[in-house]
Amino acid sequence: MLDHSRPLSDRHLDMATAMSCQREPACFAFLCANAVVGPQPIDRLNFDIASADFHRGRASVWATLEMRGEPRSEGGSGEILSLLGFDEGFLRPFTRAVLEAAATRVPHRMSIRSDPDRPEAPRVVDYVRDAGGMPITELVVIPYELVLAVVVPVDSAEIEETLFQLPRTDTFLRAFTRMSHLADAALRDTLGEMSRLGRGTIESAAPKPADQPRKVTSTRPKAP
């Protein structure tokens, strides 16, 4: 669970939610033609909290799904690359889509609607096609024999770009479910704490009502 003794700026999930892919079927990321880098083998996956904010009276959290590539030298570590960025409402339905596609062997399509309170802010982006994040409005999880392909439709439903693959083994899916639950709980804990901090800041900054001057009254003594 989230360590509340640590400041918000120093909370990370990369180690707590690490999912090794070393013993899984070979999976790759950055597979589409316009990816920012060439295809990368995935050695490990993890979630992380990128930022937390309180704006316009509302708290928000931004998280990422990251991968670590294969080490380029013996004893070294692979490069860390972000695959997806998303708000606090994405992880649960995405996990459900992955599990349902794996179990039913039927592609699962996710429609990602904009937040009515903040229509200008994307809820999900991919860092595969744009290092700065390309907004996603639809995501499809396609099951194959050994892997699950995470793709985005472009122009029409007949054209899709593959962002990355996930292992379809029971071992990985159990780990993915467990780590997704842990990450989702951490995001919601952070969201609640940001709300409390934000409301406290607003209340402390609100001008206090000025003391009203006391009305002086006098009682006329009764005539004897």
C-alpha cells in the first residue's frame, strides 16, 4: 500500500508493481510504423505515479505504465520507457479488458470518453507514437496464442496501430491483476489525500469575516 509517511512528491510504484517478463513469451513494444523508437523487447513492466494536482476545486492523479528493456550489457539495466499515461479512472477498466480478452479470446474494445468537467484534458495518452503523449479515444486488446496486443484504431476501424504486447500466460495475468489492484488503490489513496490537502489550503486562504463592532446599549433607569 501507499506509504503515507512519504511526501507526495516522493511516492513511486515502480518497484512495488514490477512485473517480470523474462520467463514469458517474447513481448515487444513500439511496434507501429510511426513509433518514436524501433521495436523494443520488454524485460519488465511496472506502474508509477507521475503527478498529483488539485485544480479548480478538484484533485487529479496522473500515472504511467512503464517498461524496462533488455540490458544492453551483462550486469547492466535496460532503458526505462513509458508506454501509456492515464488518469485515476482508467486502470480498472483496462485491467478488466485485458482479462476478458485473454479469457474469451475475443478482442475487447475500450471507448475512452473525455471528462465533462475538463473536456480539454486527455484521459489517456500513449508515449509510443509521441514522446510528449498522443491522446487516445479508443483502445483495443486483441488476444493471440501467446500474447495480447494493445492497439489503437486510426482513421477507420480497419486500420490499427500496435502499441505493445502483454504476455497471455496465467502467471503474468495473475501478477498483472495483483499489481493493477495495488496501483489503483495507491492512485485513489493519493487522490483522497490531494483532495484533503486542497480543501485545507482553500479553507486556510479564505478571508475570515471581520469582527463586527459591538453594539453599545444602555438601559434607562426606571423612574421611581
